[in-house]
Amino acid sequence: MRNQVTITAKIDADLKERLKKLKVNVSGLIREALEQEAKRLERERIRKLAEEAGTILQKIPAEELVESIRIGREHSD
């Protein structure tokens, strides 16, 4: 099992009672929500990096890119 830590959050007492009556697994729900949010933020970060890379690559003439790829392939053989 992975190393786990405890986090805390304050919620309204009425909400806590409603969740308890509904038998909501609060810990599981929080874990799932945090995991989904982390994945969403990671995807967003990658999207922004890809946009930045695209902007940079657009400034390089196509001939230079093709030549760099060709040289890279020759060196990897």
C-alpha cells in the first residue's frame, strides 16, 4: 500500500449529517474528487505546454525541422 497522509476540511455540520444519513463514503469521495482534479490540472498543464511548443515550432522554418529530424534519425541508427 502507498504511503498515505491525512487531510482535513471543514464542512457545515448539516452537510455532515446529510452525508452520514445517505451513507456516503466521504473519504472515498474526497480521494476520487482529488484524483480527478489532479488529472484535470495535469491535462491542462500539458495542453498549455503543447500550445507553447507549437508557437515556438511555428517560428522555425519547415526545412530546418525536416533536416533536424533527418539528422536525428541517422544518429539513432
